[in-house]
Amino acid sequence: MFKRRIKNWYILKGQPVTDMDRRILAAQEKGHLVPKRSLIKTPEQIEGIRRCGVVNTGVLDLIEREIKEGMSTAAIDRLVFDYTTAHGAIPAPLNYEGFPKSVCTSINEVVCHGIPSEKEILRDGDIINVDVSTILDGYYSDASRMFMIGNVSPEKRRLVEVTRECLEIGMRAARPYGFVGDIGNAIQRHAEKNGYSVVRDLCGHGVGLEFHEEPEVLHFGKKGTGMMLVPGMVFTIEPMINMGDWHVFVDEDDGWTVVTEDEQPSAQWEHTFLMTETGLEILTH
Ligand code: MF3
Ligand code: CO
């Protein structure tokens, strides 16, 4: 009896058992992965993450206004640093596990984690992902958008659009008391139906009190697998979709830049979401 209580993490002594507790317990008994209590954010924490998301969105809106052909990715990095710090916040990537800049900038065949550089100049026809993550008052948010520079080929344009649809479709597949795998399954179906592949080596993640928390949000897989989704959980969905094969490698020289093995283009869109009683709410709009 006592042992069981410890195993069932969420039933605290003297605390009323809610409908949510009962649904989590039922899933756990069936062998599903369920969130530990700290992954279910309090209203105060949600407000903090929401405020952080407003700054994060402000950064991306600024980049959207300023980005243009001929600009270096280092110039994007400066805009991110200046705007973020002017709003009392910290760019989360800066010094994160040794990452040297304030933002990730990933052009064409770069999948993610590209490092801004003075030497890297945006060219006509490029597609670029700008991945912005912010810390405000100790709370984290994370979102990325694609930008198209000048005249982008119809093939790359379609990749960018379908990847955006993948995020949208993944978002709609996430139901309270459903599972993380429902999201990945919907994304994989849409990507592959369009002749693309889903990057396997990187995933979305819980976020809010830390940069990367549980659960792992895979962008491929089976419905009904992975962690149960419970109201109050905050996590990203950030599909990386390749025009060619899903295999990627990490640049040995910098230890960060993730590139497609076949050198075909890759796209990514990302939001931070809150699970509510009715479905996902975007916190980085
Ligand atoms: N923003 C990325 C994500 O979506 C993480 C980048 S880690 C960094 O999870 F150090 F490269 F910034
Ligand atoms: Co992320």
C-alpha cells in the first residue's frame, strides 16, 4: 500500500484527488508514460512563461521586419541580443552548453543550430530558420520561423509551406489526455504525403522552468505512444522537415551546426504551447 503511493507520484497526503489525478492514474496503470507533477505548471508559472513568450514573439517580429538580402547572420544575432536585453530578458542560447551566440540561424541545407557569423551573408533565393529562445524572470519560451530571401524557388517555397502546415496539423492533433505520439504521427503523415522526410535526431521538448524539459516531442511515430498530455503542460512542437532524406550530421568544426546528409534543403517552424482543457494554446504568437 505505502509502496504504491510512492509509485503513484501525484497523490499527496491530504490533498483532494481530482478528476485529472484519476485520469493520470488510469493511464499509468495501463503502462503509459505520465508527467510528473512538476511538468504541470501552476497558473503563476503559466503567466510567467506567457510574459516571456511576448518578448520572444517581439524578437521574431523584429527579425521579420529587418531581415533582407545582403545582411549577415551576425547582424540578426545583434538584433536579437539588443532587443531581448532591452526588454529585461536574456537570450537563452547564449552560453547554453557552450553555444556562442544569442540565436540559431539555419540556412538552406542547415537543419538547425546554425551559428550566426559575419561571414555568412543572406543571398537571393535562400530560406533561413531563425530560432529564438528567451529567459524572462527565470521563465523560458522558444519559437522559430522561416524567412524567404528574395526570389525563392517554387520547390523550396513549398517545403517551407508544408513544414508550416506540419506544425499546424501537429498542434491540432494534440488533445488533453491524448499522447505525444499523436502529434508526431500527424506530422509524419503530412510530411511524407508531400514527399518529404521528418528529421529523427532532434525533437520538441517541455519548456518553461528550464530550456529543455520532459517530455520529448518526436515529430514522427505512432498514435497513443509517448507521454500523456495533461492540461498545464507546456512544450514545443518544432518539426524539421527535409526535402530529401531524413539523415543529418553535426558539423565537426563547430560541434553545433546540423546539416542534411544529402545537402538538400530543410525547413522548421516552432511554437511554445500550453495544453488546456480544450487543446493547445500558442504562447509565442
Ligand atoms: N532553440 C533550440 C530548440 O528549439 C535549441 C537551441 S540550443 C542552442 O530547442 F544552444 F543551440 F541554442
Ligand atoms: Co525548442
